[in-house]
Amino acid sequence: MTSSPQLIQLVKENLFSNPSSPSIQLNNVESSEADCQDSLWPSEWTSAQWTEKKEKFKGLNCANGKIGCDICRKVGKLKTPQKIEISQEWATCEIDGGTNTNKKTRLTVLRNKLKKHFESNAHKSAVQVLDNKDKNMLSKLMEEKDYQINKVTHSIFRTAYYIAKYNRPFDDHLKLVQLQELNGIKLGFTLHSRHSSTNIIHHISKEMKHKIIKNIIDTNAKCSILIDESTTLSVLCSMVVYLKVSISNNEPLFIFLDLVELKNQSAENIVSQLINCLHTSGLDENYLQQHWVSFVSDGASVLLGKKNGVAKKLKDKYPLIFSWHCMNHHLELAVNDSLKDVSATNYFKCFIDSLYVLYNASPKNQTELREICHDLDVLFLKIGRVLSVRWVASSWRAVNVVWKIFPALYKHLFTASNDSNRDSKIKNKYLGLLKKLASPEFVNDLAIMCDVLQELSNLSIELQSCTITLMQAEQSIKRCIRVITSFKTNNGDYMNQAVIAIKDMKFKNIDLTSNKKNDQHK
């Protein structure tokens, strides 16, 4: 009579050795999905023992009566570190109890092999690799590395943007990077040079311009082009191009578009390079034909000439354009024409220019004047030129400086004219300037210039505003004309002070002495 275990083993052999044979029902054997694979695990183990082994050793599998490691099989197909040596026998399910006929010995061999493998460093490393793969650790590590690199790049870009926004020299880029690293901010090892800063700023400006131009075209905004040409210190002809336009349907504003080096200053070349600049910036020909409505420049004949000027050539190509002469240039030309008609102002201008040369060409005189201002508790201000090629607001600042530091100027000229260390020619020069300065005629001229130039300066500043409209500009011009005209009958603030000073022959505690030469020049 065959024992039960032997009967079960016999049934197993019959079932899987002859799949076409009819199935055999056994009351003492469970029929389950695991039992369908009974022939796959070693014959030394029962079904219950195999289930126990699989629960105890994670990853244990079997095939053809032999055992293996499913974890090592999966990891063996991956690119693993060099220190992990995957056992090919365990990966391909080729581990058995040996050829010994003693079942107990074979079970002992299997137990030893199981314990040795699942406690080995290679298997533990394989488990770790598989866990990292399931957790997608490599991708997360790469994402974290990319995030850190991008974070550093963002910090470098912000540093370069700061330099451009606040007009700092490119050499400050490396210094700012070093400062941030001292404060504990990691900025990597690249993009630290001034050349990198230049390239970054160029890239940022290009992207910003592209975004602005795209918005302008998408919203079909009307645009106005303003240009101004100039010659640099290196005698290169250049043209500044500004664009006035409404962005995202907001208030119109001026945008610096480009700085173009001119090949020559002929009208044909300026038109050609201007249109090429607009096309390069993204404003195509179709957009310009439909939305370019205004062209603004100074009054140079090459720009506003009626026959062959730039404005005329642009209008022939773009019919919607109307040209406009800059109002600030109108104002400067009006002031210049007035100076030509009123020759008496030349004397005043020459005297202020003499003071400018005296103190700006001599650091010694400037230092002495600064010390005198400090002793008299007067704010030291530099004297500039008046009624020159600069804006009229600069002339107002120059005459206002002379008015404010009048006592310090008098004291310095008086001290220099009596200085024994200076030769007689230099002392006579200072004495002549002193007499002109301390004359009621000069105080009267200075007061008139202060009143008039203050009004013209306020008008010039208003006209320079980026938000001013034509109606507002017209109102400001008319108001300025009314105020200056009223000075014929009503004294301004400065003139009221001058009248009192001339009457008392004392201005800011300085005694005034009439200088007949001043009247001769008028």
C-alpha cells in the first residue's frame, strides 16, 4: 500500500508528464492556481512548504523543479553599479538541492543556499536598486539636479538684469556674484565673467523686444517712430530709434527700439536703414503700411526737408504718416533766434562763461570756492554754461547757481585779487571779474535771466514728458508766453529781490558798485 505523500507525488508526475490524460480528483489535495505550478518547485518541498518559503524570502521563484531569485533576474537586466555581481544561477532559476540521493541532505543544501543568497550583499544591493527603480529615484535625482542648475542660472540672469536696469558697468557682474557667494548663495562656476553678463543682457533684451513687438502686432496698435541722429566721440554717425505705442491697450509710452550705426547721413540711407531696423525688430511691411501713423524728429533739413527729406520719402512709401517737428527743438531754436536778435545778452553770456572756465578748468579755484561756501554755510554748486547747445533747462541751472553762491563768488574773487602769491596779471583778471559781479547792472541782468530761464526750463521739462499730449503742450506754451510777456510790466520773483538790492546798493550783504562798462556793452 503506497503512503499518502508518495501517492501525491505520483499524481503530480502523472498530471504534468501526460497533459492529455484526464484529470484526477483527489479529496486530500487542494486544487488552486498555485497547485497548477506544483511541478515547478523542487520535489523536496510540499505545497505548504513552498508557500512558506515564498512568504519568507521575497522574490523567490521556481522553474522546472529548481529555484531562483526574481529580484536578481530583474536587476540583471538593468545597468547596475560595478560592485553588484548578480548570480546567473539565481537569476535563471538553476539552483537545486544537488544530486545526493538523501532527501534530508538536499533540503539542508537548499536551506543553506537560500540563507546565503538572501543575506548576501549582492542580493541586498539588488533589492535597493529595484526599490530605487520603482520609486523612480534616478529621474527624481535628475529633476532635482536640473532644478538646482536652473535655480543658479536664474540667479545669474537676475544679477545681469540688475546691471542693465541700473546702468552699472559690466565689470560689476563678477563682484556681485562674489558678494552673493559670501552671503551663502550658490551661483555655480560658470557665467561669472563680464562677457557672460554682456551675452545674458543681450539675450534678455532680445526676448523682451520680441515679446513687446508680438504684443503690438497682435493688438494692431498704432505706432509712432521718433529718431535722433548724433555723432559719437569716435566720430561715428549713429541714429537712435524710439517707438511710441500702446501696449496691451494701456496708455501710450516711449520704447527704446535700437541704436543704428549710419553708413552716411544722406536721406536715402537714413530711410533705408530705418526701415531695415523696423523689419529686423519684427515690424513687417504689412503692419507698417496699416499702423505707422507718425514720424517725429528734430528740424534738420535732411530729416524734414520738403523735397528730399526723410519725412517726405517715408510719407511717399507709407501714406498714413504725418511728420512732426519735436517741440523741444522748436523751443531751443526759438531761444537761439531770440539771442541773435537781442545782442545785449552776449555780454551776460560771456561773463558766465568766464566764470565757468575759471572754476571748471582749475581744480585749485574750485577747491577754494568750495571751502568758502562751507565757511559761509552755502551749498556748493558747480557753475555751468548758459545759452549754449545744451537744453535751456541747463542754462537755468547755471544762472541759478550764480544767484545762490553769489556771496561765495564775491569773497573768492576778492581774496584772489588781493593774494600776494599771484602775479599782477592774474590779480587784475580777478579784480575785473569782481567789479562786474558786484555791479547793480549784473544783478539786474542776473535777475531777469533767472525769471525768464526758469519759465523756459519748466516748459522744456514739461515738453520732455513722455505722457504729454499735443493739446497739453499747446496750453503749456501759451501759458509760458503769457508769463514772459507779463515780465514787461510786472517783475518776477527774482527781479523783485534785485530791485530792492539795487535800491539799497546791497545784494546778499555785498555792497554793489556801479560799473559803467556794463552799460556800454548793452
